[in-house]
Amino acid sequence: MTANTERRVLLAKPRGYCAGVDRAVQTVEIALEKYGAPIYVRKQIVHNVHVVKTLEERGAIFVDETEEVPEGAIVVFSAHGVAPVVHEEAQNLGLRTIDATCPLVTKVHKEAVRFAAQGYDILLIGHEGHEEVIGTTGEAPDHIHLVDGPDDVVNVTVRDPEKVAWLSQTTLSVDETVATVEKLRERFPKLTDPPSDDICYATQNRQVAVKEMAARSDLVIVVGSTNSSNSVRLVEVAKEHGADDARLVDYAEHIDPAWLEGVTTVGVTSGASVPDELVQEVLAWLYERGFGEAEEIESVSEHMRFSLPKELRKDLRITPV
């Protein structure tokens, strides 16, 4: 690192809310305004402690299973998507559903259905137990095999090595996914790619920004929750690309002052499910401890927007953008 003793902050851009998260959070907020509390949400609408707590205070009730929702109530499905069986459960229970699944996750679901219909074995790159992986697997359970990183490739068995396709969880590390696909292609030279890269644009953009920032940082602080896959990946990416240290925190108050010993440059970013107010609190915390105004490091411009779920648009008489 530079010998410059001035303490400075580098701020990644883009950071924070992606279009899918913004859409999902707005869905719950608008549903509360339109229909009144309570609004039930199956699983966390997005993986962020602060967002969930804030929505709970406004009247959202988060449940783990569809059967916990009272008959006839409104239930919102989270941004991570659900398996077809969950839609069936909701219908059987007489629930009104609003599907806030991120459109990019929906795209992966459709790809899984198409590959399965064509008789492919589908190698789904992702982390076991993640809600997105559970939802995607549910689209074609007899055809999908989970591959949890490059080291898991050796465990894969398929019916026909010449009819194999891969898909991925949208929030993974781009580098890890590339490495996993390379390993898979070594085993299955006829491996078929999805029609487009399944790693979501926001995940990629945030990782690119962190790579650029990490090489110039002693410490990178990632604002995000521990169950947020894309936030955890940002910590890993920062460490792999030059930062001496990287830490994940939900709030500024969780920063340990000891992390700053000998540190002159702090990089700051946030996961795709984090409201920017939490980042601003981290910047204020650092400013109070002698760090200068943040220098924004912009790697790419983002302009993506998604329409609200069709169930809300219908009731609000909104034309999709």
C-alpha cells in the first residue's frame, strides 16, 4: 500500500439495491398500502436483516412455510423464487398470491424446464439449501443435479454424458462459476451452455467494482447480512483481489475499531439487498474516526428496472414498463 498517511475511503459504484430487490421490497410496501396489514411473506423477501425488520414493523409477517398463512390471506413469494409445488400449496389453501420472484431467477426456472423437456441432465451450480437453488430444482427435480463449486464436479453422475447442460444460481462468484464450468467441461466435453450467462448483472457489476477497489484497499467493508449469498461473495472477491482484509457487517455499529489499526484506505460496498442508508451510516462512522470524504469508484453504470408483479399491476391498473 501507499505510504500516504491520509486516511481515505473508496466507495464502490454500483452497490446496494439491484432492480430485482427494489421490485421485491416495493411489492411488499405497496401491498401493505393497498390491502392493509397483515401481508404474509414466504421466507425473507430479500436476504437482509434491516429490510425484513423494517417491513415487519409496517405489518408484514414472514413465514417459513405456505401452510402457516391463514386461509384467504395474501402471501408474497420472495425474490429468490419458489418451486411449482409451492404455487400448488397456495392454491389449495385458498391464498391470494403475489409473486415477487426476480425476473432473472424466473429466466433460470424457464431454462430448467426447457432443458428438462429436451431430456437433458441439468447441472445446477449453486449452494445447497439456498432458497433460489431449492426453487430452481423444484422445476425439474428428476433432471437437476446440484454442483457446489469446482471440487464437487468429481461427484457428478449423469445418464448421458453427451446430453448435459449447466445452469447457475444467480448470486454466485463469477470467478467460481467460471472455474466450475471449466471443470464440468473437462468431464463433459459436450456440455451445453444456457442461452445467456445466468449470473445476474447486478452480482457481476458489484464484483467488478470490488475487484477494482480491493487492489487499492487495506480493508474492505461489505454491508450485508450473513445469509446473503451475494454479500458473502463480495467479501471473498475482495480478499482474492488484493485487499489485506475484508469484513461483512449489517450495521456500522458492528465494525470493530481494531480492524482499522494500521489501515489508511478503506473500501466500502454493499450487497444487492442492502438499502443505501446503511452504507451512509458506515461512511459517517468512518468519517468520525478520521477518514476523509468517500471517493466513488464507478466500474459500470446500471439502468435496469423491472415492472411490479402482474398481480399488483392488475389491482393498481399499472401498465408494465
